[in-house]
Amino acid sequence: MAEPVGGARRDSCAARSRRWGESQLGTASYARRWLLVEQPGAWGADALISSGLPDRVAEQLRILQGALPARVLLLRRPGRATTPDGPRSVYVGWSSAVDSWLERLDLDDVRDLPGLDLRPLSEGGSVGGQPVTAPVYLVCTNGRHDPCCAEYGRPVVQALEEVVGERVWECSHVGGDRFAANLVCLPDGQFYGQLDPASAVEVVAAHEQSRIALAYWRGRSSLAFGAQAAEGFARAAFDLTGRDDLRFLGSRRDGDRLRVRFVRPTGEVIEVIVEVARRTVSEPLTCAGTGRVTSDIELVTIVQHGAR
């Protein structure tokens, strides 16, 4: 994988992950509900409490994060000047194995956010926003959380802005710092990592055509880690790159092994068994020096059964 444009030469967590040849399959952060709030300007390591959001708004977002529950992210336009006051865009979305959607709400002031009734989202229901019909792309550039996110992420944002315009946003921490640059495709909840500008454009071109670029795919946010990896193994084994080529049916755990079942549009069922093991690495998993335990997800077997 390429170094970030401009060349970060430090021994970063992203550089170490590439050097280890670490697989990123099955590492997408779990999320089915999304709450995305535009907040221009600088963000701290914990963006919700150190981004200039009014205290009442930040507290409400923290409550919603646990109550809905939802993945709460801050957004900002690529390379735009700070505008502490003014209109804000809010996206609310749902990603599941069955369906996905995204809605947009426009606020005159971010202080109006606590007045929104977002309770329907807890059951995957609409909150009455404007339906978003084209994919939206998020690139983590939260450099205060981890420098790799900014170093690798900002060149990717610039490249994608030339391709999809205002459908790409910079976002706060999405998880998996060492896989920077990280890209989230909504409303599907597809995660990609270890991107540079050229591969990011390739991934988005595939996504726009309802295909998955398996070489950079981390997984889909609606599935647990083991099931994400199982889907990746099944797709690679049967060359299934269409987004709808597999539908998750369910999974069953037996010790360190997980049995995961998918169905193809033609009715065949694919059963994947993976083994999940924890591994301690010699160097920290982030630039902040946190974490030395990671998971290895290995393929045990894949079997395809006839149409149901």
C-alpha cells in the first residue's frame, strides 16, 4: 500500500499494520443506526466534547449514542473554512442485512438539534427527513484522535471530492486507526481501509456500480466481526462482488468457531466456518500507544448447498 500523499515517514500505526501484512477483513465497526452532525472547524481526540459544540448539544449526542443506540459522528466539508455559527446538515441512517436508508435534516442552528424527535430510529424507522438517494461517503480525518487518520485521510478526501463532489465528507473517528485511510459508504455501512487516493477512487467507482472492491474491504457494519470475515471469504471463494450477491441468514457460535450462513439470489446457501483467535502483538495498535491484543479470523471451511 502507498504512503500518504506528502509522505509520512514516521513509524505510524498505519505503516506498522502494512508492514505486518495485517488483514483488515472483519474489522468494520458495528453500527446499524447512524447520526451524523455537521460541525466545521477543529476536532479534538474526543470530537463530541472538543469540537466547539454547545455543551447541551454535545450532551444530547452522548445520550442518543447510548439510548438509540447509534454511531454518532461529526462531519465537515473538505478544506472549508471554520464557520462556528450557521446552518447545519444532519444525517440519520439505518444499515441492516435486509435494508438501508439515509435521511437528511437541515437545521438553521446546531442548537436546534436537541429538539429533533429521533426516537423512531431505535426501531429502524424514518425520522421524517429528506430521503438521500445517492451514496454518501465518509473519510475519517480525525488527526487529534490518531495522526494517521489525517495524514492518510485528507489526500483521499481531496481525490474523492473531484469525483463525487459534496457527497464526500470528512468525519470523526470511525474505528481502526491503523487501517487509515478509512472510508465508510452509507447507507449500506460498507467499510474500506488502507486506501490511498487512487484506490479510494477505484472503491467508490465500484460502489457506485453496486459492487464491492474486496481488496480493500473491511466488512459491513451491520454484522459482527466474525460474520463480516465469513462474508469476505465466501465472496472471494465464489467471486461474488455484487453488493446483493449474498444475504446474511444467521450465525451460530461453537467455542472459538463461528458457523455463518448466507443465501445467494439464486437460492443456494453458502455456509462458512471461521475460527476467531486473539493475538498479542509486539507494538501498539495505535499511534497513541494503546492496545496490543487483536483478533485473527481464519477460514476453516466453506460449503455451498443447493437452492432452498
